[in-house]
Amino acid sequence: MEGTCTHRFARTELDKPVELMFAHGTIQIDHPENNLSAGGLIVHRSGLPIGTTVHVRICSAPQFEADGQVRDYNAREEGTEIAFTSLSKQSREALDGLIEDLTRRGLPAA
């Protein structure tokens, strides 16, 4: 059953590995239920404090990188929401291309 979406941007499932780099190291997340939007992503990972600054890398062609910040954690869905805080023109183009590719390949909305 679908509910009302409270996110600013439409989301799609993300089937690419995600790396989160922060002051304490790097975490690689390969989870089939991660999802992505033009404003950020949700990764199925706990333990990242709200407010933590991260550098996001999505292993795609072309590779996408951006700075972000942990904004929320949903314990029921075990998902950490990360908002993009800084996108260069090149990063925006890579993100748009990645979302287009995911959509074209038929990955469902999240």
C-alpha cells in the first residue's frame, strides 16, 4: 500500500555500491534496497549520527561524488537519509545520468 510521499524529490531504487567517507573512515554499502533522488539518498545502514558530514561516492559510469549530511534515521526501515549539500556541475550531470539510467533499466520508484 502506498502512502503520501513526504520527500521533495522522486526516488528510485539504487543497485550500485555506495561509499560513504567521513572523519572515522569509509563504509561501503551494497544493499539492494538503497534508493536515490536528485536531493540525496537513503542507505540501509545504522550507526551514523544525525548531522554527520559525509562524502558520497556511487560507483557508476561516470562515477558520482558529492558532499552530504546525515539528516534522519528510520529505525523501522533501517534506513539512513543523506541529503546532498554540495554538487558541482559535473556531479549534477553524473547524478542526472545515473537516475536516467536507473529509470531506463526499469528500477522501480522507491
